[in-house]
Amino acid sequence: MRIIAGEWRGRRISAPGGRGVRPTSDRIREAWMSALGSSIPGARIVDLFAGSGALGLESLSRGAASVTFVERAREAQVALGANIRVLAAGDRTKIVRDDVFRFLSRTPAASFDLALADPPYGEGHAARLLELVAATPFARELWVEHHSREAIPDLPGLIHRRYGDTTLTIWELLE
């Protein structure tokens, strides 16, 4: 994997191994970042189900102020820490070693500008995130990647961008 644009354009980052790992493809990540555009510079971002940290690191490369990475899998935490060290991004990052939903249950409203989430497919995490942010809007915007066939709650204001079997669901919550 590589950083697509910005300060670290072209720099390689590593992904954790394992059969359950499904990193966001460069094509989808590029679509996310292009769509986010001017929302990134200066933003406080939370990267949920962070894995390698590709989404958050891409955001930092494009000018985000800070990224909090939330990941519970040990192997992913090791890869994420190595990627942060390789890019010398430690001063703008924080790794939270916790379950995403436990972390969010303790997160006050408006803690972040952007929440980016790439949860495991087929486990209902995307729908659960949308329901959780509806109850406590912990970010101004939530962007969640999920399988296009995954059931998503019908909430007002959701925007869906489909890329084959992958859909990005976007919800702008706070002004």
C-alpha cells in the first residue's frame, strides 16, 4: 500500500497480515480523499477500525491536524505503529487500543471533525456506527465503508457513493 497524495505521496506503508484483513483499496481511498477534499486540512480525525492506519495517514498527508486511531487487534496495532514511525507522524497521532464501540460510548459529542470507518464487512458494524452517531454525534461527519449489500438504517441525510461491491455512506451531522 502507498500514500496517494500530499506530504507523503508515494510513501509505502505496510498492512497487517491475516485472512481477515481487507485493507481499503487505493482506488476507494483516493475516492474518499477526493470527496473529502477541503474538509481535511486542519481537521481532527478519528480513524475507526484503523488497521494499518491508511485512511488516517492519508488524511495527515493531506493536512489534517491530528488523527486518533482506534484499533483492538494486536497485529494491526503493530503495523499501525510501524507506519506512524516510518512517516514520523507521532506528534500528530494517538493510538487507542480498544474496541471501537466501547471507545465511542465514552466519547463526548463533537470530539472530532471527521470520523472515518472501515469496519469488517458482514458483521453489522456500519449500521451500528450510524445508530451510535445518531444518538451521540461524536463527529461533524461520519464516513463509513461497507459492502454494498449490507443493510444500513434509513436515516435522513445519508449520502451513498457506490464503487462496485463497496459503498461509502456519508452523514454530515454537525455544522
